[in-house]
Amino acid sequence: MPKRILQGTVTSDANDQTVTVLVERRFTHPVLKKTIRKSKKYRAHDANNTFKVGDTVHIQECAPKSKTKRWEVLEA
């Protein structure tokens, strides 16, 4: 099964080799027919500390790197 790739914005780079990425998805509500925005934060592995707050990045699923990290940043 292929690994999921998501696009989001870096909201924090305070931790070593870790960035927090905010991923927003938009969908139409099934009853109200109104466009809804939902967002979720993911902790992603950034081995070289190359990405800073505000950068747009792609993250990919990976094997667990730590207790909270299940994603890694793709080199773009």
C-alpha cells in the first residue's frame, strides 16, 4: 500500500529534528452543502533542521521515529 503524502505549513521548529506541520483539508458538508475547513497538526521528522516556521512542506508516512512522530518531511 502506498504511503500517504500531505501538504501543510510548518508552525513550530522548536524541537531538535522535529517540525510541527498544520495540514488543512476542505470538504463540503453532506447536509448543509457548505465548504468546511478542518485542520490537524502532525509532528514530522526533519533530520537536518532545514525547515523554518512558515515554510510549506510535504510530509510522508513512515515507521514510528519516536512516541509522537509517525511522519517525515520530504526533501523539496
